[in-house]
Amino acid sequence: MKSYEALRREGITGLAAPARIGGQGGDLLTQCIAIEELSRVCATTGLTLMTCWSFADSLIAFGRDEHLAAAEEVARGSALGSWCYTEPQGGSDLSGARTRASRHGSQWRLDGTKRFITNAGWSDWYLVLARTEGDSFGVFLVNRHDKGITFGKPESKMGMRGSPTCDVYLEECLIPEWRALGDPAKGLEIASASLVESRCHVAVQALGIAQGALDEAVSYTKERNQFGRPIANFQLVRGMIADLTVKVESSRALLYQAAGMVHMDRERARAFSSMAKLLCSDTAMAVTTDAVQLHGGYGYMEGSPVERMMRDAKITQIYEGTNQVQRLIIAKHMLGGSSRA
Ligand SMILES: Cc1cc2nc3c(=O)[nH]c(=O)nc-3n(C[C@H](O)[C@H](O)[C@H](O)COP(=O)(O)OP(=O)(O)OC[C@H]3O[C@@H](n4cnc5c(N)ncnc54)[C@H](O)[C@@H]3O)c2cc1C
């Protein structure tokens, strides 16, 4: 939270929001540059920020004035937000969600459990995907002080340890009617639109981790001596550094293409954000693993930056849709048929 306060002080929390709600109107590419620079040194700070931005983006795209007030709080940095899709029985198949939203007089009543929610407990606002009628879903805005919302204990994780991940429990949670975001029968469309941008955020977070690990590998190999000379002089080491650099730069090129497409070619943006997420997260895993290798035994020690980066990198292949799910989306773009994702 201390690092988030620094972002608030610097005015970075409002970078992604339009000027009409007090933000700086940064487009997706600008957001990506900010998240990359943060994740290069601290991926969990990047995660806290991009989770808030993804929450606020959906309110800005689909919300009315009442909803925009919550987005404005996030832009100011006075509130945090979370997006709640995943449930205990599954995260890949969003249409299998069991959390239910039913009408209760002039209110909505929510019942269900959301799993692995980033910023849960810290966030003031939660966007919840819930089944309304039959196969329809809505998205609902819930405040941490609403009656009927509680939080599980923070999960103990392999990486991203500076970011809380908790269950969100909704039990007879009553919220006013206006808290339904957009059409309560079109929740999957809202979720799907949000994922196009948030997958670019995950991609650039992964890219930042990869760049940070590459930076560490370059400086360590120049400083560390073996056989009477810096290990950076050995051809096998130089070849590894060259390969890692190509991986990082080619991932960045695809990501920038995807980020531009989100504004210019919405049709193809979904597949390109999946491609960027897939490539950048695989790059992050490969680069951090090799960065540990180049640090020798010191890289394997707890507290070494590259050890943390390798643990942080893994989740980028899993969340916001696993890389298998991204392949289904890309294949559907190329071949047609159903991705069911
Ligand atoms: C640290 C962390 C933070 C998270 N933050 C959030 C958050 O803020 N909000 C949120 O809603 N969720 C969040 N999640 C949840 C995350 O998005 C899910 O874990 C992810 O989507 C996978 O869902 P699952 O864990 O249920 O795995 P499953 O869906 O059970 O998948 C298990 C395995 O089966 C594979 N698989 C599933 N379906 C197919 C298929 N059709 N074809 C091929 N392979 C398939 C998957 O790729 C995976 O390898 C977070 C998770 C973690 C660990």
C-alpha cells in the first residue's frame, strides 16, 4: 500500500481516466509504458494499479453518472477497485459462474463466492459478474461497506506476495438497482470487452518483469568474474543475453501493435491482446528462468531480485485467462468456430 500512496502522490492513479472525471486521458499505450516501468522493479505495484484501471475502464465504458463517481475516486487514488469473475469451481469458463443476482423489490440481491480476487480487502469497490436469469449474466457494483459482503483471508502465494488475493463472499448482499452496470443481461459482453484491455495490461506487466530480469542479468554478468574475467566475456553467456534481448524486444513490438489495435481495430484487438498476453508471459517465464541461471547459485537465493521475478512471472501465464485459453481465442480468430472462452 505504501507504493500505491507514492503513485497517488505522483498523480499516476489517474493516468488511464479521461479528463472529464479528473484523469489525464492516457491511451492504452501510455498506460502500458507506465505499467512496464513499475513492473520492471515491482510487479505487485503494477498489479495493484492495473487492477484498479481495469475496474475503472469498465465503469467508464458502460457506466452512468452514478457509476462514474466510483471511477473518479479510483482516478484520484482515494479508492481501489477489483474485478470479480473467478469462482471456486472455475475461472476459465466464465459462463459456468454460479453467483446469482436476483431482483429484490427495487434492489438486487447477490449470493455466491468469488475466488482469487486481486486487491480484495483493500478495494473499496468490486465489479461482480453474476448470473441473472437462465444463461444471462449481469455485472454489479458492490461497495466494501454493503451488508452481505465479506472477505476470506489473504492467500499465501508463490509470487506477487505484495498483492492481496482473497475470496469475496456475497451472502444476501443487497445493493441499489442503479448498481447494475449496463444491461443486466449483457454482463458477458462487458466482461469480454474489459478483458481485451486487461490482457494487454497483463502482457505489459510480464514484459516489465522480463525487462527487469534482463537488466539484472546484464549488470551481473558484467560484474561477476570467473576464470579471471567477467562472465559477460564468455560466448555462451553472450549468446544467452542476445537471445533474451530478442525475446523482450519482439514481445514489446507485438504488445504495442495490440495496444494500438484496441483503439483502432476493435475487431482484431481481442485476438491480438491474447497473442500479446501469451507471448509476453511466456517471455517473462523464459527470461526470468535464464536470468536466475546467469546469476548462478546467488540467483537461487531468497531475496535475490531475479528469484522474485521468476516467481512473479509465473502468474502472468495463468491469470486474466490462462495461456491455453488465449490459444483458443487466437485459433478461433484464425479458424472460426467456438473458443468457449
Ligand atoms: C494471484 C492471482 C490473482 C488473481 N486475480 C483475479 C482477479 O482479480 N479477479 C478474478 O476474477 N480472478 C482472478 N484470478 C483468477 C484467475 O484468473 C484464474 O485462476 C484463471 O483464470 C484460471 O482459472 P482456474 O484457476 O479456475 O483454473 P481452471 O479454469 O480450472 O484451469 C485449470 C487448467 O485447465 C486448463 N483449461 C481449462 N479449460 C481449458 C480448455 N478449454 N482447453 C484447454 N485447457 C483448459 C487451464 O488452462 C489450466 O491449465 C487470480 C488468480 C491468481 C492466482
